[in-house]
Amino acid sequence: MRKLIFFFLLIFSVSVLKAQELNCLVTVNYNQVQGSNTQVFKTLEKSLSEFINQTKWTNNEVKPEERIDCAFTIIISSRDANNFKGTLQVQSTRPVFGSTYASPILNLKDNQFNFTYNEFDPLIYNQNSYDSNLISTIVFYANIILGADADTFKRNGGEPYFKEAENVMLQAQQSGLSPWQNVVGKQNRFLLIDSFLSPKLTAYRTAVYNYHRRGLDEFSLNNGIAKQNMEEAVISLESIYNKTVGNYLIRVFFDAKADEIVNMYSDDAVTRNQDRLTEVVRKLSPNNNAKWKNIK
């Protein structure tokens, strides 16, 4: 009987592992908050880690080694009772075929992460209602991670996850909080998901797919062709330049990829589109001009 119970527990534990899509490191930094009980921050960190890593986000069967490596870094700037103000950094990577390299996919910073949290309150997501800015924001970015990752493996593969992120945004708009609202020129959660799903910006998601599947994933087979495909993908982003105010998706791409693009040229091998690539990246991402100077 004892062996039978152990067997069922083992099967259950394996099924739980398969249900998890995200392998997330959650960090809550509260160094800026003085004279406060720190236990609440530790509880928040633990609760969020369990919520993100133990939630079944999709209907897919995912092996433990197939989970998406990501990180949520919360920096608390102030606290007033159970009200917290801070920022949220969201990062994710994906493996590259035939290598041990993990390519950065997202490196987002949300500067308006304000929320209410009562220690030990359960974190529960209701798909059909808005419960709290904490839950909605975390679920929103979890689906952004899933969508951005899926887009790198299949053309528009992230559509259902982006749609779910859109649903979270629509539910959260009733809160009246500005990160969920359509504010012209404001790079917030609304604009992020609106951009991913915008028909006029589909070239972005095509470029992301080509960059990873026809580029990075082909590197171990033919690095010359792979490098050219990556260049063409980056150059194609010029087609969406000035189609939206602020070019949020272009910023999203280069915030994650600038260092990786520069590192492509560490071998000194010159490619046919190299000069054109340099011209385009300087135009699209002038904030990284110091890095672009290292493209030889």
C-alpha cells in the first residue's frame, strides 16, 4: 500500500512539472524602503514565485527542460501601509538550437508598478474579472513572455498568449490606472500589447521569427547564411519605423538584442549587408550608438 501511494505521488509530481511553462526567478528588492517590516517583502517574493512557476498558463504539455527561463525583478521605492510603489523589470531568454547559448528575448522595464498587497493573501487570477493591479500586471507580463517566446519558434505562434494579455489589459482598464489606458505617446502596458497585435506592425513579428529560426537556430549549421538572415531580419524592421508614435516595438527589440547584434561581429567576418545593417540600427536605435560603433 505504501509503495502504491508513493507511485501515485510520483506520477502527480511529474504531471505538475509538465504543467509549468515558466521557470521564473522572482526578486523583490526593498533597499529603498526604510524602517519597515521586511517580512512582507519576503512573503511577497515567495508567493509570486509560487504563483508564476506553479500556474498552468497554457494547454501545452511542457517538459521541465522546456520551460521558459525568465525573471521578474521588483524594486520597491516606497510603502504606505499595504500600498506599494515601484518598478518591474521583466526578462526572458530562449535556447538556441545546437548550442548552449540562451538568447535574450525580452528586457522590459515597467516604471509604474504600484499595487496593494496584504501579506498572506492568496494570489488568484480570474480570467473574467479585475481583482488587483498586482495580479493583473504579473499575469499580463507572463503572457507577454509566452507570446514573445512562441513567436520566435513559429510565425505568429504567440497570438493566443498576446490575446490573453489583451484580455487582462481590457479587464484592468476598469481600475482607471494609467498603465492600462490608451495615452497617446505613452509607452505603457496598453501600447505594448496593442503594438504586438497591430495589423500594421506584423512585420515586427515576422522579423523576430526570421531572426531566431532562420538566423540564430541555423548558426551551428551555416553561420554565414544564418548571419545574413539575421541581418535581413533586423533591416526589415525599418519598414515599421514611424508607423507608430515612439516605435515601442523597435525599442523592445533593441533593448533585448543590441549586445547580441554587436557580438555577431566578434569574428571580424564581413557580410554583404553589414554596412546597410549599421545604417539601419543607427537610425532605429540611436540610444545604442555607442554599441553600434563596435560593428566593424
